[in-house]
Amino acid sequence: MTATVPGKASPEQGDPGENRPAQGTAPETRGDPGEDRPGGDPFDRDVLPSPPGASRRLLGSLLRPYRRGVAVAASLLVLQQAAVQAGPLLVAYSIDRALPALRKDDYGPLIAVAVGYLVCAVASGWLQHAFTNAAARVNQRVLKALRERIYRQAQALSVDFHDRYTSGRLISRATTDVESLRELLDEGLQELLAVVLSVIYILITLIWLDIGLGGAALLSFVPLGLLVRNFQRRSIRVYRNKSTAIASVIVKFAETMNGIRPVQSFRRERANEEAFDRLNGHHLRVNGDSILEMARYVILSRTVANVAVAGIVVWGAYRVASDGLALGVLAAAALYLRRLYDPIDRLGMFLNSYQSAAASLEKIAGLLAQVPSVPEPGTPVQLPPRRPGMPGREVVFEGVNFAYRTGGEVLPRFDLALPAGQTVAVVGATGAGKSTLAKLLARFYDPTSGRVLLDGTDLRELATAELRRGVVMVTQEAFLFSGTVAENIAIGRPDATREEVEHAAKAIGAHDFIAALPDGYDTDVRKRGGRISAGQRQLVSFARALLADPSVLILDEATSSLDIPGERAVQRAMDTVLHGRTAVVIAHRLSTVEIADRVLVMADGHIVEDGRPRDLIAGTGRFAGLHRAWRDSLA
Amino acid sequence: MSVPDRSLALMTPDTTRTAERSSVRSLMRLWPYVRPVRVRLFTAAFVAILASCLGLVIPLILKWIVDGPVARKDTDGVWLGGALLLAVGLTEALLFGLRRWLVARPLAGVEASMRAALYGRLQRLPVSFHDRWPSGQLLSRGTTDLQLLRMFLAFPLTFLLVNGTTVLVGCVILLLQEWTLGLVLLAPVLPLVLLCSVFEVRYALAARGAQDQLGDLTTVTEEAVLGVRVIKGFGRNRSQARAFRALSERLLHTELRKARLLAGIWALIMTLPEVAIGAALVLGTLQVADGGLSAGTLVAFLSTALALRWPVESIGFLLAMSNEAATATDRFFDVMDEPVPADVPRGDQDADVARLGKDAGGADVPRPGKGPGGGGRPRGEAESGLCFEGVVFRYPDAPPDAAPTLDGVNLRIRSGETMALVGATGSGKTTLTALVPRLHEVTEGHIVLDGTDVGALPRAELRERVAVAFEEPTLFSATVRENVLMGTAKSEAEDRAAADGAADGPADGPTDGLLERALRVAQADGFVGALPRGAETEVGEQGLSLSGGQRQRLALARAVVGRPRFLVLDDPLSALDVHTEAAVEAALREVLATTTALIVAHRPSTVLLADRVALLSGGKVTAVGTHHELLHSNAEYAELMAGADDPDSTGAVNGTDGTDSTGAMNGTDSTGGTDTPEGTGATDGTDGTGRTDEGTGHTGGSGRHAEGSTA
């Protein structure tokens, strides 16, 4: 099946269970509309490979810090259910004991019943109160910890990972998947515990009241158990489909909102609506399926329960009629049976939220099981102090090569030394390996073999904070975070004062436009800087770099949207504020190259030319040709 | 899918509403979406009430068994009672199932239709709205909130009714059996209702707070993922994580406050009825002892009371869920109430929303009678081209005292002319380009396309005439082909046809010609051909990630593929390397020769694509002329283009003195000859210009299709 349908469903349509040999079920989820992506790369899927049992271990590790809270909540619930289930027992006691005693004018047992009932009522209320609070404290902390773990993991994983696992999927891990776990914890888990406890209490009480009636009730749990298992098996598939379906809806939704400008200008509204309707309609169907699955379960379980109630009550009544059983026991049994089977529906609800939480947890576990390919060092070392008057540091690539984990060598083995304080321009066509070189130096990637040294220290031995004091990279995508302009600049150095922030902005020529914003430096940039032009954003990200004041500055196409005065301001700032720093500049504009001490020309992963700009221009190599073309383009 | 009518939009003119707004009123607003399934929903509720009341019959059967056959030691009577119990039980089970079956698909449908309505609305809301609203907030409205609403319709809504009725019927049964005991049991109902209503208000606030905070947290997460390269580049993981933790800490506190409120109401709901049942038990036992009451009645009485417990207890969490649902409804309508600006502001406004759909389909049909003053009629040959007449623009959310971003822009681009727009960073160039396809609406003044005010054109038609390439090239999760061809008016249908044909090898449809040409103009044919599946390769968020330069070239291809009458390019070559840029410029000149174009330019190489340059400064166009005229006559322009402080580059520019726009055109001719099949550029050029000189955009449109079919 290779037909391409416009706006077709995402790869999320793929069966997420397929990667897991343990499950090995349900290839029938394939064949959803538009499933055609040639498989192979696990990153195309929602569920990243994770060791078996990872979900359970994850849940365990989340709960472990709060085991005391869990224990407290559990004991509160045990007590609370005991208080709740005491009611019918007191009824039986009144009918069988207090009533005869009353007839002998003995009010003692009745007073005991009154006191007992009052105590149970107050206790069950108070315990419920305490339990709700205790459970919320555990649940919400677990959710908070999980959100933070996903967040940290997203940050710890290398750029290589982010290049391949799309942001939409990552965001849906942190939102919808956490949300389904919240439902489980908030509603499902305490429901389940309460149901299980009440079933146990009631069965014990019934057996204690009368072994025959109790035994019969116990027996009824055989078909009920089978029903639950059957429901669970069936709904696993439905739930997985459902979560996959909603994920595609989310992806489409987010993509449209993030690209609203092109959507509107190219009149995509109708086409998008059709595509969205398809995804939404698919979700509607599987959503309906899951509700119907539940309906089926409710009918069957109710039927079993009501048959059991009728049977047990008749048998009990028959025995009372034939004097084999006390009336009070029958009354209590009838009351208990009602309670015993009441929560069976709710058990189904719990199973539902358990299914979706399990599916989500599996996805989250898969994400968390990813080992960052650029790990923090175990025993970080410090960089040697900067030499006075020499703010830059020396960079050495020592026998470095780089290939993606999926194969495909980008940079064959090479050696390169950049003396401290040198400004190096890297030029070459798209795909020549310029950005990879920069990312190795910024330690966005680690080399497949060889080392990248900063003043003789391997980058892999530096803690993040130390590394970023040494090397800072400004990329083409000048992303602004929500918050004020000042806060965005201060990303360069969070402890910077307002004066320092403004100083950096002035040095780069960004002060004027910032001052002209409605609230100056305190203007909120809102949604990814909607109101700030691309050029202005690049200036802001430059101001960040100035503020960070690194020893080595990498500019990866960081001037592409700047106008000429902006570019000059950047060059001026590199000459003054950043004077003496080692700089690696990747730029399409050869104007940037003119300020370089040295030019590297790259082609197909190799450094094919290396020299002073003047010498290269004078020569006959690629750079000379490139430069001529640029000169001509100015004309 | 139901679209809420205008009266809904008028109900909430401001967003300053929180506590005083009642949950019921919020939830009532769901009616238009629920209406289509009302029959099923009401039937289901009726079925549920029936089932629930059947449940109340069971204690009565029990009473009959205890007082009748059991008391009389009549074992046959016991069997009869058993049969009755079984019949009632089975019916109850069936009815419960029936209820769920009745609502399953309709309610999923309500959720889906609300989501579709939200999505459709959001797509049509102006860009200024999207600037204001983080997409995380919008997304949580489209997912979590709507799921919550479906849950509300499925459970709390039905069960508030069902349980309310059950409680009422139960009360009647209780009172009929023994009114004194009944009154004792009913005593806690009034205080419970009062307490619940107090709780309702406080919980609604907390719930709204929690939902908003979750939205904020989503936004931060989203930004942290999208901006991960910046965070890593500056090693700011820790401070970002701190910000995240602060938010999640705040959410934790809100959630715990919610839990405390819930715990309080739960405690009361548990205790009060239980105390009442205890009291009834004691009093009832006394009455049985007196002989005033049969044992069976007491059992039935207590059994009924116990059966009523869940309905009473559930009211607490049903109300809590209803509150969350009301909050979710408010959040949903926060977006739905946002007015979609009228499509044709000076025309009749009533029909515009309904017409949107039609416009997209039948955009080629000329639209007569757009009102005499509406500028709908052509203003004649003299006004063909693209004119800005006293255009003032102020962002709607800008402080009233701030100077407008654009303050009286006057500019005339002649038909077939290419105008470069130059200005300092932040001078409003991008804003000006966004006004042409009406992504933003002008505050004052007019933008006139071939004599027609853009405000008088339906958006769909306008946007078909004007193609845009943005500063930030956004690709969608689709194939390269789909991404590029979305620039053509008819892309959808033909595209699908072409894709079907593509299965048997390279298809020859008209769209293929368009696609090839567009890719060639953008110099994207090379790298697209090298992609794993060529033009059928999936790109964008869900697909292969392309470099900035590659994305920019595809965005450019998308802009030129439909051979639009008007082309607006925002710094279209910024991410290209020198070689590619030169090649794209050469090919682009050929396209520009036949269109009226406005190009935002930051550097001389881009400016030289244009016939003339306009300098935007202080919200006005302060100078218009050729590049060289302005270089010499305008100091600001010279600084922008050459960096006046740098003598070297002035020298470089001086070197260009000899070249003029004819020189540039010569350049095109030679390059065009090497790159394109003979003569296409030239023929298209004369064809297009000839037609546009007649002065109507529609002819241009049909001309395009003619070209498309011959190509």
C-alpha cells in the first residue's frame, strides 16, 4: 500500500504495539486510513523501544519516594471501607438482637447500635476526608515528578534525538499521556482500591454471617472474573487505537495553529478541514468503539450480578422460611449483596483508565528509556583558567569522525586545530557538513570516534555549565521564549543585571527597537515572538551570546535574516565586545567571511580548502569561485 | 457540525468574567452542539431513570418476600419472589446497557463536532488572535477540555437528572411506607444542597485555575521542546527547568487546593446521610418492637435508603465534574466567541461566515455587485497593479498611545513591476506584506489590487490572487508535492488524481508540469530529486527534516507554483548559500517578469531582482526609485544597503555603478536560456502582461489556467 493521500494520517497510525515482542498481538490495527510509511526507524513510531517491564518499573520508581504517603492513604482507605461496610452488620444486629431485647425492655443493644452507627458515620466521613487529601498529595506529586522527568529527559536528549523524534510527539508525551495517568491516579486507582476492599470486606462478612450465602457470593466472582479478563483483553486494543487516533488529531491541530500564516495565505482552511475531519472522524469511531466496549461489559456484568442477587436472596429466603436462617442475616445479606455488585460497573471504568494509562505509560517509559547520546560526565573537570588578555580558547579536533547512529557517515575522520582568538569562517554548499562540524564543537553531538578538545580538555569531561562558559552556539532559528525581551536576552546569563542586558542589546544595535516596543525591555514577546521580526529575533539571540561572553562562539547561519546594518553591528560587536574570542562562523553571506582570519571550505564532509581569505580569493580554488559569484551578485 | 449562531457570539463581549458567571449558564451554551443528538440523549436519560427506579423496586420485592412467603413459611411464594427479582434484575441490566449504547456514538460525535468547530474557527481567526494565544492553550482546549465535556454529557448531565429523580422517587417510596422515618432520612438533604452550592462556586474557581495553569505548563513544555537548540546552545537547561518546576509547583498547589475542597464536601456527603440512616434504623427498630412496623418494611426501608446512598453521594462528584465541564465550556467559548472579522467589511456581513466555504471552491467566479461604494468594480487601466493608499496599521492590542506601526503608506506598484521593500529592522516591512493577503486588516486606508480594494474581495479570492512566501518557511506534514502544490488554487482534487496516477510511474498531469517548474524556479529540483522518494517524500513535522535553505526554497516554490497575479516575498533568499542564491535569482527573474511583486529585501542582491525600490521608514514610504538612484540620493537607504560607516563596501557598490536594471534583465535572459525549456519565460511574460493590461484580475486567473494546460 503506497498510495499517498493528501493530508493523510500520520505515522502515529502505525501499530504502536508492533515493536514489542512481549505483546505480539493485533496486526489488525494496521490498515487504518493512510498507513503507508515504510517502517524501520523506531523514531517514526510513537512507542520507542524500551526494555520489558519498563512501564511497571517507571511507576514503581515514581511511587517509591512517596511510599509513606501511599501507606498512609492505603490504611486510611482500609479503615474507611471498614466503617462504611459496618452498616448492614448493625442492621442485622438490630433485627436479631436489639429487637428481641427491646421486647424485654432492654435498651442496651439498641443504644449500642445507635452509638455504633454514629461512630461509623463520622469515622467514614472523616476518613474519606483524610484519604482524599492524602491520596491527592501522593498523586499530584507523582504527576509533578513525572512531568519534570519527561521535561528533563527532553532536555537531556541530544539534538540528534530532537532532529528525529518530532516535537509534536514529544509534547503529546508530556501532556495527553501524563493526563491519562492523572485520570488513573485521580479516579481509577482509589476507585479500584475501594472496590477491591469493599468486595473483600463484604465477602468476609457474608461468609461470617452465613457460610452458605457467603460461599455462593464468592462463587459468583468466577464468571465476573472471567468477564473482567475478557473485557480487559478486548479493550486493550480499542484503547491503543484510541490513543493513536487522538495523537494524530493533536499533531494536525498543533501543526495548523503553528503555521497559521501559510495556512491562511494559501487557503488551506478547507483542505485542512477535510484532513482534520478524517482524523477527527477516525477518532470518533474508535472513541465510540471504546464506549460500546464498555457498554457490553456493563450489560454482561450487571446480568451476572443481578442473577446472583436473585439466586442468593431466594435461597436465603427459602432457608428463613424453613427456619434455617435468621431474618436479620437475610436482611443484612440482601443489603450487602446490593453493595457487593454495585461497584462492578465502576471497575470497568477503572479498567478503561488503566488501559489508557498503561498505553501512555508505555510510551513515556519508551521516551525515558532513551539514553542521551551526549551524556553528562561522571566526574566533570574544570577548564584551565583563561590566560590574562586571552579570552579565547584553543579548539582541537583530534581524529574526529561522525556518523549518525542509523548509519551514514557525515564527516570522515579529520584533524583540525583552531588557535585561541582566531575567527574562522566555514563555507560550503548545503549538506557539506558545516553544521555538523559546528554541532560537534558545541557538543550537540559527540564524535563517533576521536575527541574535540577545548584548551586540551575533552568536551565530554565538562559539565554543562562549564561547557557553556566555554562554548556558546547561536543558531539560525532565533527562538524566543514567552516572557519579556529582557528575560530572553538574559538566557545568555541569567544572573545578569538590567544594565548588563541593556549593554549587550546596545552593543548589538538592538537597543533602539527594543526601547520602541510598548513596554521596552519588559515587553512580552508572546507567542514565539509573533510581533518581533526575524531580524530582530536574531539580534536578540546575538545579545544573548554577548551576555554569555563565551571563550568560543559558534554562529551557525546566525546572521541570515539580518539587514546590512545589523550584520555590521554583529561584526563590530565581535571585534569589540567579543574581541579575542575564538569564533566559528558559518554563513552564506561572504561579507561575514571578510572579517575572518581563516576560511575553511567544506565539500562532502571534507575540508577542501583552508587558508586566509585573501590568499584563497587570490587562488583558483572553490572559494575564489564562490567569492567571485558573490561579488557579482552584489553588482 | 453546527456553527454557533451570532447571538452566542454577542453574549460575551468581554473576557472579564469569572466567579459571577454561573456554571449552569456556561453549560447551557453547549446546547447548539448537543441539539443534533438530543433525542438519543433524552431517550438515554429516560432509560436510565427507568433502570434506576427498577432498582428501587427490588427492596419492595424483598419486603414482599419477608413479610409474605417468609413470614407464612410459604416456600412456593419464595420462588415466585425470586423469579420477580430475576426479571427485574435482568431488565435493569439491559436498560443500563441500552443507555450506554444509545449515547456512545452520538456523544463521541458531539465531541468531534465541537473539535471540528473549534478547529475551523481557529483556522479563520485572524493572525493577530494567534499572536496572542499560545498554541498550547489552544490545544488543551481542543483536546482535554472537549474530552471533559463529552464525559460531562455522558455521566454528570445524565446522572444528575437520573440520580435526582431516583432520590425523589426513593423519597416518595420512603414517605409512603413510613412517613416519620422518611422525614428523618430526608433531614440532611436541604443542608447538603446548600453546602454543595457553596462548594460549587469555590471549586469552579480552583478548577479554572488548574486548567489555565496546566495550559501554561503545556506552553512551557512546548517551548522547551521547540527551543531546545537555544537552551542547549546556552546551557540554560537548569534555569529553564527551574521555570518549569515553578509552574508545576504552582499547579501542584492548585490541585491540592482542589483536593481539599473535594475532601471537605466528600466528608459531609458521606457523614450526613449515614447519620440519618443510623437514626432511621434505631427509630425503626423501636417501631418494630412496638409492632407499629413490620420487619419486612424495616428491611425494605433500609434497603431503599442504602440504594439511595450512591445517588446522593454521587451528587458531590457529579457537581465537581459539572464544574470542571463548565470551566471547560468557558474555555472553549473563549475561542468560539472571538469574532471572525467580516470577510467583506463593507459588504453585507451576515452571509460572510457561511460563504467562506463556497468561496474556496468557486473562487474563479467573478463577484458582481459588491456594492457601489465598495470598490468592487475595476477602476480602470490606470489603477492596475498593487496600490497602497494611505495605509495605516496599528496592532489591535497595541497601547492606544503608541505610534501606529504603519502610518500612512502610499505606494504604487505598476502591473508587472517588481518592487523591493527596504527598511531598517522592525520598520514594518513584514507587517506591510501581511496586509496584502489580509492576514491583518488595515486600520485606515486602502490596499488596491488591479483597482479592487482588497477589503472588498472575499479572502479566499484575494489569497488566490496573491501568493506569499514568508520569512519563516513553514512546511506541513505532507509530501513535497503537496507542500508545493498547495500554492495552486485547485491543488486538492488534481493532486489526489496525480498521486493516484503516480503509482504507475511518473505521471504527466498538469500539476506535474507546475510542480516541476516551481521546483526549478526555486532551484529545489536538485535536492528534491535526491530525497528518498523524490517529490513524494514526506517532510515537515512528521517527516524528513530539511535544512533552512531547503525549506525556504520549497516555500518559494509554493509561492510561485500557481503563477499568481501578485507575489509577496518576505526576504525569500535569506537562508540560501551564495551559489544557490544566484541560481534562484536567475530563475526567479523569469517569474517576476510576469507578475506584480513586492519583495522584502535586506541586501543588494535581492534588491536587484526588483525594478524599483521603496524605502519604508517611520511607518511611511519615504523614497521610491531604482537601487542606484536611492543609493546616491538617500542616506538612510545607502546605510541600509551598504553600511555607510564602512568605506570598503561603498567602494564595492560604486563598482556596480555601470550596471542598471537592463543589465539585470540581460543577466536573466542568459541564465534563463540555460535553465528553462526554450521560450517559456518569454511567452508567459507577454501573455501575462498582455492580459493584465486589460485591467482585470479574473482574466489573469483564467489566463493562468490556460497556460497551465498548455505547459
